[in-house]
Amino acid sequence: MNRLRTGSLTTLIISAIGIIYALIMDPAPWVVYGVAIFLIPLFILSVGILSMAEPEEEEADERVNEPFIGY
């Protein structure tokens, strides 16, 4: 769990820096497209993973005791 959290936090920071760079520095259009295609979805994904990585106190026992039953 710690490895997942560290990776997601690193991805969040790198993508946030890239997004801020594209907003402030006015780079070439292909850089802005790259940020829009890759870094914005990575930012959203890493926020979601960080929010799902730690269970709430009420759900902690349920995640350990009950197996994943599918969709």
C-alpha cells in the first residue's frame, strides 16, 4: 500500500507541475496537446488512486474480512 501511495503521489506532483508549466509558460502547441492528452488524465487518475488507497475506518474490516466478489 505504501508503494502505491508513493507512486500515485509522485505522479500527482509531476503531472501538476506539467499542467502549471503549460498554463503559465505558453509553450509550443504540441507541448500543450501532450499535456492535455497525457498529464491531465494522469492527474485525475492519481487523485482517484490516492483517495481509494486508504480505506475509511468503517470499511477497513470489511476489506480485510470479505473477499472481492466481482462486478
